[in-house]
Amino acid sequence: MIELRDVSFGYDQTMALKGVSIKIQPNEYIGIIGPNGGGKTTLLKLTLGFLKPQTGTIIKNPDIKIGYVPQLHRFDRLFPLSVLELVGLGDVRAKDWKQKAFAALEKVNLAEYAYRPFSALSGGQFQRALIARALMTEPSVLVLDEPTANLDVDAQEDVHALLRSLKKQITIIMVSHDLQTIVNEVDRILCVQGKVTSSLPNEICEHFAVGLYHKPLLDKEQK
């Protein structure tokens, strides 16, 4: 579905990613982990098409649609929009946007909040509304940047339960610092630290839980 072949990208004189070669298969649930500054955001931006590789190639199935859920803190919660209008921004060109927005809200169990101001939503509800917005275009790939950051435990579980309901229906790519949850939820883990290492959840050792992205795992042959 998406393939990066020997992709490298840097800012000024600093390389963020070097020689990245990965394949993302249809209906895979991918978790992305790594230290701050390791290149996770750069990898997302390259996958989304916000950045172009300086070397290497990115190949995408021409029929795929990508939905993007950014981090919560990037939104002005005081902006005067209803929940329905917020979700409708996911496909502003659709003539039937209200119908599609309602359908998306039903998928995330927020239809009853459609005409409330989105500033009245709790953190977990707001995150689900952003996921509904990303689902407006019926994407085949859903990309989420730390969707449970700064949420309480119950709200985090609501988000993960929603993603579980979407699992195997679409491809999900999620950045998270919550290693234990990622290990339990995803099909495959990409560890990003300049290079990208692909591992199965049961191959991730306990050292990652305390942020030790050690060299033996990172030197594994990329898949």
C-alpha cells in the first residue's frame, strides 16, 4: 500500500532519517515509537506527502486515501464551531457533508453531540471527533499522531476501543509514547531513531518501557 525505498531527509546539516526502507501492507495496524527528535514526525510527514524525500522514493497505491488525526494541542478549543461543523471540515467539498458528518459521528458514538460547540467536549470526546473528521473521506489509511497524549486513562481506553473497531478494516498508523499499549494493540512496531527498525510486538524488550532505545535492536536488518 505504501513503500519507502532508501528514503533520507534532513534539516539544514542534520539528517532526521537516513536510508529508510519499509513497506506498509493493507489493513495493517502499525505503531511508531522512538525518542524525541528521533524522526517520528518527519516519517509521518513523508508518509502524508507534507515532505518530499531528499533521496530515495516513496511509492503509494494510487487509489489510497489518507485520513490524518493531529495532536490535540494544535487546535484552538475556543474557535466557534459545532461538533458537526468540525467533523465536516474533513471533506469540505462534499455537497452532502452534513449527512457524511453525521455518519462519521455515529461511527465514533458522538452523534448526540453534533450541534454542541466542540469546545464543550471532553478530551477523549474531542479526540474521537477528530477521528470522525478524518473518516469523512472514507480513507483507506488512518494516520494518528499521539492520539492519547494528555488524556486520562478512561479517555485513552475510549480511543483505543474505537481504533480496535476499525482494525482490519483500514490501515492504521499511530505514533505513541505509550509502549505497553502499543505492544498490546498493534500488528507491527516501527522504532524510529534516525533509521527505522521494524519489529513484531513480542520482539520488543522491556528496556523500551524506560526509553532505552538500545543499539542491538536498532541495528537489526530493516524489513
